[in-house]
Amino acid sequence: MGPIMGHTMHYRRMIITLQPGYSIPPQRKKRTTIKILNSMAIHLYKTSTPSTRNGTVDSQVKSNPRNNLIYGQHRCGKGRNARGIITARHRGGGHKRLYRKIDFRRNEKDIYGRIVTIEYDPNRNAYICLIHYGDGEKRYILHPRGAIIGDTIVSGTEVPIKMGNALPLSAV
């Protein structure tokens, strides 16, 4: 199967969704190397200005975060003192961010989970995955490199060593 092409509402972008195992033909390759991940959409920018020439962005699944896994984060300071007067210049502003609770312990032992979404986490400059476990629980984990939507992961002492699985150090 070849790529599925489509245009977005933004007239300067063109989306190409690449199927697993498909590579871009030589006549379509740009000077920059395009790293192809399985089943990901790559946004190729049309050349309208010199800064958008050969520009590519790999887009993840865009979905709203789960309400029970996020909470508001108070960003105090912003260069102001207790009276609200600027004491440290050029600080503050920025986009309002919600904090996503990440499961670093991975204490769901021997329960298989499936990767449902891959999202960008603005608080740690990394991608995170939403996992649906077999017992109905949902958690965020850091995105394992190479994992795609639909992969299954598990944590425990007797699980196979593969990308995304969590084992104690004594079992490695």
C-alpha cells in the first residue's frame, strides 16, 4: 500500500500518512532525512518561505487528556514579589499547562495494558502514553521509543524483556 495523502485546513501543510513498511520514493525525498515511524502522520510543509523549506513534523494522536489523570498546576513567582511588582525582568508568561500524573512505579503486576494514545507532555518536554489496563484502570507512562498505538505492555518479575515492559533489576 502506498501513502494516504490529504490536505489540512491550513494551506501550507500537506499530511502524508505512511503505512508500516512503506518508504518514500526517491523522487519525493527531500534533502533532509525523514525518519519514518510506523503508522504516524508526517506533516510536510509546503515551501512558501525559506524558513518552511524542507520542514517536517511528526504528529502524534491529538486527544484531550483524561480528567482524572490531570490537575491544575500553580506557577508561582513569574518574577514578581509579594506585592506583585516585577523584581526579576523577562520572566513570566507562557502557555497555561495542566500537569499529567505519570505512573513511574508501574505496580500493576502481571496485568496487560494497551497503548491507546500518544500525547505530548509540555511539563517534561517528552511524549507520554495513555495505557488502558485489563482491570479497567487507565494510567500515563513515559512513551517507550518505538512503541506505537495498539502495543501491549506488562510489568512484573516474569515478563519478557521487550520495549515498554517493566521489570525489577533483579529479573534483568
